[in-house]
Amino acid sequence: MSAPQSRLLTGVRILDLTSVIMGPYATHMLADLGADVIKIEAPSGDTARLHPPFGAPGITGAFLNLNRNKRSVVLDLKSPAGKRALDKLLETADVIVHNLRAPVMKRLGFGYDRCRAIKPDIIYCAAYGFGADGPYGPKPAYDDLIQAASGFAALSIPITDAPSYAPSVICDKISGLAISNAILAGLFDRQRTGEGQEIEVPMFETAIEFNLMETFAGAAFEPPLGKPGYARIQVRERKPFRTADGFACIMPYSDKNWQDFFAFIERHDLVGDTRFLLLSERSSWFPFLYGLIAEAAPLHTTDEWIAFCDEANIPCMPVIDLADIGDDPHVKAVKLFETVEHPHAGKYHSIRRPASYSAAPFELRYHAPMLGQHSREVLVEAGLTESEISDALCGSDTKVPDTQTL
């Protein structure tokens, strides 16, 4: 574990009242930039701690990297002592972020107005499923729900004749990116103006914008010039292609790429064909073109395709299983993974921050915390007395470990 450097977000304190994936992914990125992220957990802990397999109690495979570089504090925010402790922490904070619905936060006594009264320049970020002012505002929200409602699941209908969910919590993670960006912008604005503000980041609206960047197409115009959708992507023939010994993405894209591809597969009749010379003409022929790739792909091994495509500057990569990603030569060369040892969960694969800063190398300051591991430490830093700390911690049902023994 390395000593912290005074760069990027060092010195910024974030009270993180989020759980599961969306909010923790946002604060994961901010923690990796050096922010002091205090993970406020109920006595029962973040539910992300409950999905096996476990390396230690409450430390799952998904939890390890998502919650590294954070400190865990257990507070029962329904108790007067827990509320008083969070009030004291607010006095020391730059940011508070939560993913509870607005009425819940207000009932707990931590709506924006009250938090601002305690810390006038606080950046208060509320991460909701749906914008609080709309009719869906009270609804609970999970990734599947947002994939369905935002149009994401329907994108597969032209391909499979049915909507489908992506096998990843894609809406949670893009919303996490939006939350981290929003918080950074709020901090930058405060640096210039000295003023805090309330920020709302709704999953539903964020996912709709994300989906429509390329799929708005002709529907962006009024009156519409066509239906929503991206012609190249929403065809059945677009897929990883079966080669002689596996699967690969073989992706001629530019005008020259396609001419070189036609020559390689010995379809000389298509070289110079005006239907395929320019993207504006090719765009209506993607089912046919991808069908050509599907026919040609099994005639060569994946390595042979990569060799040809690299020489011709055609995008091409093998399909790599997640179980094998750590053995990829590029991944090894850039040292994306490092095997480190958690004091309770044992050895694990740490994924470094992908973004590199010349003046601020990635630092693993804290492993993912045990539930309540830093409660006493953080509350002492916030200036609570021993009596106040005892009151705040005795209301929790969890046994809060002493950091000196960890």
C-alpha cells in the first residue's frame, strides 16, 4: 500500500450513501482519483456484500475492486445517534451522494436543504432511477427495469424478433459514469464560485440519451425522416464471425477496407462495384456485406485473419472469454491486472485505474473494507467524542472491528 500523493482529488471528502453497482461504480472512479470516499453503510451492510462467492465475510468477487480505496462506516440513520454522527461527518465533507428516493432521504432528515444548512458549500448528488419531478419518480429502479423502459432492450427486436437484456448491468454502469462526471463538474464549479449545489442524475433519462446518440437517426428530425435505429448495427448478420478455429470480430469499415477485403476473399467482381465504394451507398447493403464475411471467415484461422487485417489496417480482434482476458498479451503489457493480497480475503486480481495520469500514478490505498472497518477511525477524524462514537456505534447490529487489529 502506497502513501497518498497530493494530486487530482486528494483532499476531497465524499460521503457515499449508495449501494449495489450504480453509485459505488461512480465513487469507485472518484476514489481511484484520490478522493477520500467514506462508504456509509447500514448495520446490515451494502447488499452487494451478499452475492457469493466470498473471500471473507461481506467481501465478494464483485465487491473487491468496486469498493477499493474506500473506508466503511456503519451508521443506523434511523437512530438519533446515527443521524448526529452523519451531521458531524457532513461538516467535514465536500460531497454527499446517495441513491435513495427523495422522500426517503427527507424522512431520514438528509434532504438537500438540511444538508446545505449544515455545510453551505456541499455538493449534493442524488442518483435516482427516474427524475424526481416526473410521474415515475416514486418507482424503484434496477438495471433490468431501465434497460426495458429506456428502449435499450427493444434494440434487439430487428435482430432476434424479441427484446432482450444485455448480459451486463449496462444502465447501472453508464449512470455511474454520469454520476462521477456530474460530481466532478460540481466540484469544479464550486472551485470557481465558492458555491455548492444540488445535482440530480436519473438512470432512466441518462439511459435514453445514451441510447439515442447513434440511434436517433432520422427520427431526430421534425417531421421524422425515418425510424430510430442504426442500420449497420441492427442487422441479424452483424455478430462475431466463426473462423476455422474460433470466433473473431472482422470489421472492414472504411472505403479502402472493403476494397481490400473483397480482394482478399477473391471477390474481384465486387472490387470497384459502385454499390460498395462509398459509405453513403454501402449503408443499405450491410446484411449482404456481413453475410460475405460470415461465408469467408471459416476459410481461415483467427490468427490468419488477424495477420491479414493488421496488414491491411482492417479492425480485427479475436473473441476473448473473460476467463482468459488476463492472459492477453496487450493486457499483460500494460499491466492492467496485479495480484495483491487482501488482509482478510486473501490474494485477488486488482484492476488498475484504466486512465493514466503522468503526474498521478494509480495507487491502491485501501483494499475493499470489511463492514464498518473504519467507523471509529473516521468518526474520530470528524471530531466526535468517545461518548458520541459509542452512542453512534452501539445502535448497529454489526460487530464493528477495530482498525488497529486489521
